[in-house]
Amino acid sequence: GIQVEQSPPDLILQEGANSTLRCNFSDSVNNLQWFHQNPWGQLINLFYIPSGTKQNGRLSATTVATERYSLLYISSSQTTDSGVYFCAVSGGSNYKLTFGKGTLLTVNP
Amino acid sequence: SAVISQKPSRDICQRGTSLTIQCQVDSQVTMMFWYRQQPGQSLTLIATANQGSEATYESGFVIDKFPISRPNLTFSTLTVSNMSPEDSSIYLCSTLSGGETQYFGPGTRLLVL
């Protein structure tokens, strides 16, 4: 199956800083999503982005499908951005998502 | 996007017992999924819940341990049977909405003593 690697595994920022999270995948995909898991365990959809670039407020994402990676940018980070960020992909018609191990982001005031 | 609810939100159970988790979607959906997230780990797909047929299980998960029902297009249940402390996890259901985007329920936190 498809392998998903995320980096860095942990990231500590001061409020206001910018960051880039990376997701590498081992095969072609037709679905790539970024999620934020808050401290209460809720998975929040950030982006559905199998290719191209999208922006939503302080967050943006870029997927370069031909090179098998995706980037999530967080600008002007806030303490509420803390949590785990997951990249998840699927490569077939079954829509089954394979998750990376996540990046644990801590934003300090 | 689909709105998904799960019951219970959390539970503490004794080993050897079983717990049934309910997942309700606010609209009819074709595909529903069940995932497990062990403490400090990522999410792993348990099975795809198919309406009108048996669930499709992933490698390492079996029907006897995780029986799944899908009686209609808005509802599914996952039972964790004969529980052991290793079953302590967050269990999440998800569905596709708006094409290929998956949305997740709030999860059920299970602690087995």
C-alpha cells in the first residue's frame, strides 16, 4: 500500500511565527487531505488537495502530485493552532485513507 | 459537508465485556468507514461499512472482534467485543461528502480496565 511520511514529527513555535509541514507519499494518489486534530481528539478538515494550491485564511496548502509531496503552510501561528496535523491519502477507487504519523505542533504564547 | 455524531463520546469498560458505538450521519451516504486511533498513534482503518452487505475488513481486523452493522444509509454501529486493555483507543467513524472529501465524527474514547 501507499506509504505516507510526515515531517517534522514535532514542532514548537512562538505565537506569530510561520511554519511549513511536509507530507511525502510513495505512489500516485487521487485523494489527499490535511486534518488538524485538536486536543479533544476532533479531526477537523483543513484541505482536500490532491493537486494544486489552496488557501484558507492563515493556512495554505500545495500538492505537487508529480513529485509526490504536499506542504501545509501556517502563517502567524496562534495558540489555537496547537494539535496534531495529519496528512492522509488514497490511491484507488475505494476511498480508503492512509494516514501519516502526524506532526505535533505546539504554539506557545 | 456531512455532520456526523457518535455515541457514546467516551466510556470506561471492564475487560471481557463488549461495547457498541453508534455513528449517525445527517444525510444519506454511500460509504462509511471505521478507524481506530491508539494512544499517541495515527489513525488506522478498521473496515468499510457497506449498506446491505457485510463490512469489508482491513488486514489485522476480523469480524468476530469488530462486528459492524449498516442497516441504512445514515447509520452504522461498531462493536468492540471481548475487550482487553489493548483495545483502549479512540474509535472514529467517517464518511464521504461532496465527492471525495472524508469527514470524521467526534470519536469515542474507550478505556478498558
